[in-house]
Amino acid sequence: MRVLSIDLLKIISIFFVVLSHVTLFFLSNNGNDVYLYFFRQSGQLGVVLFFMCSGYFLLNNTRENQVGYILGKIKGILSVLLFWLCFYYLYDAFFISRFTAVDDVSFLTYFNVSHHLSDATHLWFIFSIIGLYILTPFIRCVFREANAEGIMKMLIIMVFVSNLTLVNALTDYAFSFKSIPDNLLLPFQTEGLISFLVGGYLGLTRPKVESFSFPHIMLLVLAVVSFSVLSIISSCTGIAFFYGKFYNILLQTSSLCTFLFMMNINMNSYPPIIDDISKSVLGIYLVHNIFVVEVHSEFIHNMILRATGEINTYLHIIIYSTLAFILSYLFCRGLRKSKITEKIITL
């Protein structure tokens, strides 16, 4: 099952991720710039949209052998993951270390992307997807049209309960105590789970909105407004308050409206280049840090800014992100020419 507008959404989402990673260096030097927060939070939006896309297709697949299908996908993604973990370890240890200081760590330490900052840190998403793959055979049987209303009710409850963690964060900050027991909240904090289920629900119900009607345009407006509010609040509270909390209501609202807007655009075809890029979305995600150089960006960006005469920061971020995106795509396109290398960037 292929939906062209969702293929386009995936391309937009991966660009958001690249933009966010490029912004990290500048945000660390200017922690109160709301526009930089807007760029940085765009990565969270892109990741949530990826989770939704995965749920949209996986939770509505028609395979008879669900367990066999999912185990096959896990096997494929594990091979890809292991390759790129090894690649980035060697990339850091023997290439990047020639230009700037890199911590000398063992591969086992490096392998733990959740606790060690490196050029492979972005691979946390692949670990999360594996976790969601494992849950899919258990969840898939529930996704039936007869259960749609019940699924929606449970999703509303999950979003509400998970956002109580933000209430806890506020009361802990203001009064030094958490008002809600953690054992109520933790079960809903699995990275991407809510977004994955929301995507599955949208794939099941496929809500229709006439393309470019007033309600359709308002979806986009609401997405932008919700995301802007998230960025403004983040600039006041600091990135840590919302960052990584993919369940937060502002991000979920923006992601849901964006997804609904895109899935209701009637597309029968698009240019061959867009079609080709859509085939490389996973690969672009895997390789983009080669060009973004996330944790070593001081070397890259300071060099470029000196060469360009200190151009506008925001313009620099957009241009550099676009360049990194294009280079990542071209690299993946080259890898796809061989059946052997194609396996390390596609499933």
C-alpha cells in the first residue's frame, strides 16, 4: 500500500530532522533564540511524523503471518543498525578524530546510543522502531473498523495521562514535589508508542477532508500555531522541558494536523526526482550525520562562517541543511546501485 502524499511527508520529515541537527550547534551558543528553538523542535516533529507513518502502514498491513512478517522486518533493521553503528564508530575513531577532539571510548560504550553522545546518536530511533515492531503482532489484531471508536477513546486517555508528566515537571520545579505517582505515568512513555498508535488509527479510519477546503487549510494553520507555541514555550523553559517528550500535547496536535493535511492532498503522481528521493528516506536518515557532523559541528560551521563572512545564522542553517540533505540523498543513490550496499540503507 503506497500513498504518494505520505511519501512526500516522509521527505519533508527527514529534512526537518537534518535541520534540527544542524541547529544544535547554534542553539548551544544562543539558548534563548525562539527561531532556533523552532528549527530545533522541527526534528521532533519529523520524528513523530515518522512514527505515525510507521503505524499507518504496519498496524493496517494485511499479512496473514503477522509474526513472520514482523520478524523479517526486525532481522532486516538489525542488520542495517549493526552496520551503521560500526561505521560511525570507525568514522569517529579514525576520521573525525583527525580534525577535532573525540572521546576515546570502547565500542560497547559507543553502542549504547542512549547514554553516549556521538555521530551515531541519531540511531536511537532505529532501536525505538524495533521495540514498536515487537509490539505490532499484539496490537495489530485490535485494529479493526469495529474497534475504531474504542481505539480513539483509549488514545485520548493515553495522551492525557502521558501529559501529566509535564504537570509533574512543573510542580517539581515550583514546589519541589511531584503531584502524580510515576507508576501511573511510566507505562505510556515508550518512545513513539502514542504516535505509532495514532498513525495506525488514521490508517484504519482514513478521515476525509476535501483538499484545500477551508477545514483542510485550517489543519495546516493549527499545525503551525501549535508548533509555534511549543517553540515559544521551549525558548522560555529550556529545550529539556519538552525535548524527547514526543507525547506532549502541542507536538501531538501539530503532528496530527500536519499528517491529516498531507494525507488528504490528492496526488496521482509526482516528479521522478521526488519518487527517487522517497526511496532513500531511511538511507538519508542513516547517513546524514556524515555531512551534518552533529557533535563536531564547531569545526565545520566556524570554518564556513569565516569563509562566508558571517552570513545570517538562520540562512546559514537552512542552506547547510539543504546541502547536507542533497549530499545524503546522492550518497544513498550511489549505494542503491549495488544490491549489496542497497541492503544497508533500505528494508
